[in-house]
Amino acid sequence: MKFCFRSFQGAAPAVLAFLLVSSVIVPPHDAHGHDESAGKPRSARTIQKDYDNDYIFNSWSAVLTVEGSGSVEVAETYDVTTDRIQRGIIRNMGDLYNSLLIYDVACSQGYAVHEFSQSAGNRFTFGYYTERAPGRHLFTLAYHAAGMIVPAGKGVRLQWRWNAEKNPNVDSIRIILPGGVRPVRVSAVEAVNWSRYLQFEKELQYTITGNTIIVHVKRSLQHSLDIAVDLPASVIDARSMREFLNQITERKEFSTLQEYRTAVSVHDDRTIERKDAYLAAPDNADRTMMMPYEKRFQTAYWTDQNRINMPESVYNTLILYGLDREPCKSGGNSGRGICIPFREAGTARTELRYGMWGNYNPNDPFFLDFRFPPAMAKMTERVSFEIALPAFVKREEVRVALYLVRGFNRGVQLREVTYEGRWNGNRLVGAYPACLYDEQYLLARVFLPAAGFRDPGFLKKTEIYLSHFWCFYRNLFIAGLAFFAMLLASAPALIWLNKRRKNAVIAAASVSVKTRINEKAVSAVRAEDPVFVPEVFLDRARITAGKIQTAWSRGDMRPARNFVSQGVYNRLRLRLGLMREYENMVNIMDAFTVRSINLMKASFSRSYETLYLHINASVLDVMVSAAATGEERRRSLDRARKSYFTEIYSFTRKRGAVTDAAKNLLAGHCPACGSVPDSFDASNRCTNCGALCSSGEFDWVLSGITQGGEWRPDLPKDAPGLAALESEGLHLDHWQIEDRATCLFWQWVAAQAAGSAALLARDATDNFLAGFTPVTGYFAETSVSLVELMEVASVDGGVRADVLVHWNAARARGKVPEHREHRLTLVLPAGATSLWGFADHGCDSCGAPLPESGGETCPRCGSGLQRANSDWLLNGVEERK
């Protein structure tokens, strides 16, 4: 080795010189041996990729010729436009029914190859041997594909799905059958996949002329083209077709099944008893079956939302239990799958009995899902099933749909298929008259009336879970029993430790808080308020946060009304009501602790100043039923783990206001005169001087609570129109408008959920109230992420403001929240003074909260109530798509 290395060192200069001369003299060749420089000038632009999938797809057509051997000759024409110098294009094959055996690939322009890899996927690369200038090109691709033709009952079926992952114009597709043959059945659809196991189909027209089928598309094809053609068995040589299919599936470790049978019994508590029987092909009898199993049951279905088909998802916990077979000798059951051995080596049959719970949609429509077969197989030649329903179910109210799906882990629904079936009382006996090939299975969806079905109950659920753990986690189950026995023996010690832990959590609330102060922000505030002390202000913010959490946990925000803005107050108050009345839940908290609090930024508008505080806190936080007793709530908190969160608190006050310790709003003082009214919590107006407590005119009020991940430091910004109105002598502030918009938005949400405009009677224009139309069903788990003033302008003697609200809400509890954007139009009528500022509106006489029922007299002082609040009024709500 040393000698070779030293010899190379001595020869290195000569070798490098030879390579340099060769690179200049010898013209370059591509991978196929063609001279790229011959006959054309060298381009000034370099080739970015020889063959690329970056092109414009103008149009596409195809001709499929079915051969008696079970193979299909495919000829495709591609009209594309490229914007770079390249040799050709790459076309991914997309979602197919089956794995295909591709051979005899050719392109009349010169170069074509088919390749498959885990990284690149299944794709064709074709085009010229030499690079061509950008522009329009016409390519013709031809190849043979085996695997499109599969057994189907007494005949065979051509199954073909095409997806170029682009949107070409398609005129028609031609399918040529062997001479003299006419199809038994043809189906052609445009398949739109929305989510797992969910597909929307658009039927395509076709004509049959002799032995030619012409599928008419005549438009831009935006999704998958899906074609199935049933043919007589005599058309295809069965032996040749089987040889093709065996070549494709020989790499799979699964069994080939001659038959799969299942008997399903549905009980009124939505539990399922199931018996599966497998008959393997003779040469597969020594194999095992693997039944994939995931605890997360996930499926999807179509629902009608405002006469529009909308996809909905179902997420349940799927529990298998009561398995009557021991696992394979080479391994046991696990949380990912069940190994099913055949009874004895060399035999072809095996059976498995087990129970299921969780494979249903609990909402409307009520249905159950089943996989036939649930185990992986190379091929399943026959499927038969029996589904027994409870006696109270009326047969005419039952619909059973059968869908063809490919892929156990990431299933792609291929189409709804027909089956042969008959009812015997409340038992459906059915069979699927076709072959399932290459990890295909049937998804049987049984739609039922929900009336009469119930939950299993505590004892049955306990039995189900114990059986599940025994089947899948036996060793862990035994260890758990031993641990439980030890737990019972040490219960007194654990109770003592739990009390000590809770006391430690509560004691942690009194630990000193870490603080950090932005001196630049402090200096900006002190320029107008020289006695401002940031440490005192941060301590006040910490106490404010604690009062907010306490009021929220008790479900009554009135004790916090006088030191928060109307936007914050109504957001929290109405959110509590929505949870309690429409979600039947309450949120309780304990041991709230501020861990750190940082004064980050000061921001100034023409009229107000705002300080932004970054608060990092922890709390014991649980959701419980609204009907839970005090003891049940206490136990839930005892089991709760400490959660950590970050929020941005915004405190706002009028510019020019000065800190005065004798006028501490948080301590119950009037911020204007310093008096301490007896009715501080019941009124928002000082009985001594008449000042509004939380208006922001005299002291800091909490005007915003934003989640840490949603806060935008670049906001707020002056909206178009504010400066013009200021020059006209009309002083408006974007913070005050956005806070008012927040208040009105939450009142609109509550009015929508209640189906009544009563909550908006004093805060909306007559025009808006007259056109109010409630739309219920999507206000669960509502949250607002951003409220932004977009524009203000003079109109009809008053002022109009457009405010954009970004928010999220789920259509029902447990559903995934959806992002929504609504544009609120607010008007400040001519003569309205908006004297309330940031304060929540109350009785003009005493400041007591306004009754939500729309009463005409104040329940506190008995005086007549204002018909409309003198402030910005809601005049329009428009959803922005």
C-alpha cells in the first residue's frame, strides 16, 4: 500500500495534465453514448436537469390495448411546454390500483426508462437523447403493463387509475379489447381523494363501438382518472395472467388466500363479536397471517353542510379483545398487529375469534366500519360475509356500502363496489364476486339508525379493557396487577405524599417571581409619568393575572370586570357561557403560579399608551362536566398535572395619566377620585364622582390576553383613514376600536349559538338586527387569534370602521377547530361620543351590568336603560374566504 501511494504521488502531475487535455479535446458524451456536441452549437445556458417534472402539461391522451396474455399495451401522448433547456420530462405514475410489472418501455423521441425506488417512487423518464430549447414538445410514451388485468368472479377485470399530478386537457381515452369481445360492465369516473378512506366520484361518459371503449373526458382533468372494465374469462389466458401476477407479488411475505369468510355480530352496546376464517392457497399453508392493528380508529365520511358535500373525520379508540388464539411461536401480539398462525404446519385453514369496540361514528350518521379481510394477503380470490344486527333494528333503515381500498397503513379508497347479498331476518349474507389483489381489502360501512344503541357501561368497559390488556400486554398486565396490589398496601403513604405535593404546589405560588424590564420602554413611559415604578407595575400585573384565573375557574368573571377592558371581559364571560351551555363543560384551575414576568415593549398611539408583558405561568388545569359535583371537581384537580403556558398581557391607559398609589383600581379605588365604593364589584361607575372605572382614562386596564405563539410584535399599526379623520378634529384610536370590535364579535358568536339577536340589541344597528340570521353548529372551542383594524372612513355624518377577526372554532366538541376570518363593519353614528372608552357598557345611571335578556329597566337601580349604547355599533359581518 505504501509503495502504490508513493507511486501515485509521483505520477499525479502527469495524470492531472492528461485529464485536463482530454477534457478539452474529447467531446462530452451522455450516458447513452451519443455525442451531445455534434451537429449543433453549444448553448450558453446550462442544463439544470436533463429530465425534470417542472413543465406545463397542455394535453394528454392514451390508448390501452388489452392482450390475451393478460398484459396491456399502453400508448400515451404528452403535449408539454418547458421553460428551460432540457432533454425530456419525468412523469410520476400516481395512485394505482395495484403494483404493475412495466416492460418494453419506449419513446419515439429517443429515450425512455421506467424506475422504482423508495426515494423517487414509481415514475417514467422519457424524451430526447440531446437537450432541446425551451418551448412546446410532443412526446409519445409506449409500454406494456401487467397487473392491470386481475380475476373477477367468473371473469376478469381491467383496473386502471391514472394521475399525472398536474391538470392536462383530456379529450378521450380509448380501450381496445381483443377482436370480437364486448365488455360485461364499464365504469369510468374522475376520483377526488379528500382524506383517508374517502373519495368523491364524478361519473364520466363513455361509448362502446365494436371492441373499442371510448371514455369521453373533454376537459381539464384535475384529479385521478379511474377506469374498471369487466370482461369474460375466455378473453384472457388464465395461466399467463397468473404468472404475471405471481411475478409482481413474489416479493411480498404475505399469504395468498383462496377464500376469506367472516361472521360479524353487532350488539346494542356497539360491541362487536367477530369470527374470521382464512383458507390459504396450498403452497402458502405453512405461512402466518398478520392482522395490522392501530388503537386510533380513523375514518371519514360525507355530510351535507348547507347542501354542499363536506368531508368529516372520525377519531375513536379502537379496542380488540377476547382473542381465542395464542400468538405465533416466533412472536406474540403487539400494539401494532396480531400474528395469526395456521393450526398446523401444512394445513390451509385457520380461524380467529375476537371482539371489537370503537369502530363506529358516534355522531349522525351512525355507522360501523369493517375490513374484509383484516389481514394482509397477496391475493384474496373470494370474500363472503355475514353481518347480524340487533333485533330492534329495522332492516329498511339499514344501508351497507362496500368500498374497495388499497394499502393497510395509508389506505387509498378506489371506488364503491357492488356485491351479491340477501337478507335473512336481521342477518345480511353477502359475497364480493371479484379478486382482491396486492394488499387490497374491502371496507364495509354499515349505516344504522342510532336509536336503541347505547354505551357498554362501566362493568362491560372494564371487562373489555382487561381482556384487551391480557391479549396484547400480558406481561405488562401481570406487572400492573402486582403493582396495584403494592399500591393498595401503600395507600396511606400515597395519600400523605399527594397532600404534601399539593401543598408544595400551592406554596410555590408565593415564591418570588423572576422579572426582566426593558429600560427603553420604562423611559418612554416616564417621559409622561415620572413616578412610574416598573417593579410595582409588574407586581400589579401578577395580581391581576391571579384574579383573572380565579374568576375564570369559578365561572363568573364579574369580580374582574372593573380592571379589564370590555373586549377582554366579554371574551372571557361569553366563552365561559358557551362552554357551559353548549359544550356542557367547565374549566377549573388551581395553584396558579407566575414563574416569570417580563416588561417587553411600550407602544403609543395618539390617545393611549400600552405596555406588553410576557408572562410565563403554571397551573393545575382540568376540563370537567358542567354537572360534576364539588367532590368530583376536587378529585379531578388532585389527579391533574401541572401545565405550563405563556401569554402576552396588554395594559392600556390614556396618555397623560399619572401613577397615584391612592387611586389603585386593582385595590378597589376609584381611579379618578380615589374613593372606595361599597358596590365596586357590582358597578363600573364610581358613586362619588361618576367616573368609569375600567375606561382607561385614569389608570391601567388589561386590554388584551394573547397566546405567546400568536402575538405579533409589529402590531398595532395605524389603519388607513385615521390620520385624515384626525385632521378633521375627530380623535379616534385604533386600540379602542379593536377592543370594541372584540367585544362585539364575541356577542355575535354568543347570539349565533343562541339563535337570537337579543345579546346584540343595544350594540348593533337596526339594519343589522333586521337581517340577523343565526347559523349554528360551529362554535365549539372558539378562540380568537387576531383582531386588526383595516380601515376607517366618514360615512353619512358618522364614521365606519372595518375590522378583520381571525378565529378558530370546531363544528362540535372533539372535532378539529377550523380557521375562519370574518370582516366586521362598525359604525359610530353622528353624535355618538363613545365615552365608555375601554369600559364594559352598563347602566348609564349606575354602571351595573346590562341584562342579557334585553330588559328596559336596570335591575340594580331601577332606572330606564338606554335603547342603544353610545359607542361603535355592529353593522355587518362578512366571512372572508
